Amino acid sequence: MSATDLPVADHARNLRLIGHSDQGGRPDGVQLMVHRGYAYVGHMFSQGFSVIDVRNPRAPRPVHYEKAPPMTWNIHLQTHDDLLLVINAKDMFADAAFADERNYYTGALGKTVGTAAAGDAQGQTTERSWTAGLSVFDISHPEAPRRIGFMPVEGVASIASGTPVAAGPMSQPCSTGSRTTSFSSWTWPTRRDRARRGASGCRG
């Protein structure tokens, strides 16, 4: 792509755009991790993640797209050595409850997304339409990620330092870390969790 073909940045200071990729026709990138010359990009609407070869930053090249399970998005991910950790969470924008985006930010979110109560009136477990948990991929061959593990969790799929947090009536951003990796996630703490940690605390 020549310099004249590059998109124009809306805002830039002390930066110069030298390359561009539409990420294989999936421009809805959110979290980005660059590792050993490859960019791993989580998607907000495409329900999966992409791998972009950025060893030549002037000509980034999409090399792989990993589709998420149905009704699931991969908006948080983290690399470590030959591993890629990918959060599987409920795709909020694919849910009819969020056709009005204001519902995402108001009310009892755990009830709105169907995670506050795990069963019906007869106490039967309600089957979820999405996948919640942490996927582990072997990225020793970046152009062909291979899933080698999965840790399921309850709720929407909120993970803080590898600890699942139960769904409840409030949402809060939580950024945590550990010795081996760190990643950001949304958590929906229970009332008991909020009382124990404080309304804005993160379990670290």
C-alpha cells in the first residue's frame, strides 16, 4: 500500500501512519497484542480473533481468523511465550436485550444478560447460548493457532487473575495481573463480593 492509499488519522501527534490492514475484512478490532512479529486482534462484532503478520509494518498481512463459539466474543486476549490466552464471553451486542445500548449501562445487568439466576422456577439449570471461560492456544506456529485447553466459568465469563467472579447486579471494569500474564476484563461481582472487596475493588 502506497503512502497515498493510507487512511488519514483523525488525531495524531508525533506519530506517522506507515501501514494499514482491514484485518481480513474484519475492522472491528479491540484489544491488540503484538508478539514475535504477529498481532493478535480480538473482535467486538466478528466473534473471534485474527492473527496479522506485522513483521513488515508497511504491509501487514492477515494470516488467520479463529471463529468464536456461537453468541460468544473474544475481546480480551494475552500472549505469553508460545501461549495465547483468550477470554470467551457472552457477545452482548448479539443479544436482543441490548438492542437498546442503554440497557448495557443501566439496571440489574446480571438479570438482563440472564446470569444472575442460573435456573428456572423448578430449579432446573438453564442452558446457556454462549461459551464462558478462558481458551489457551498454542501459537508456536502463529499462522495456525491450536487450542490446547479451556477453563469454563459461570456467568458472563469474567476472569480476574484466573479467578471467576460470579454474575451479579453491578458491572465494573477490573484490570488485574499475575506473574505469568495480565489481562483486562469486565466483572459482575455478587453483592457478597462487593461487601468483601469494596464497591470498586478488584480481586488481585
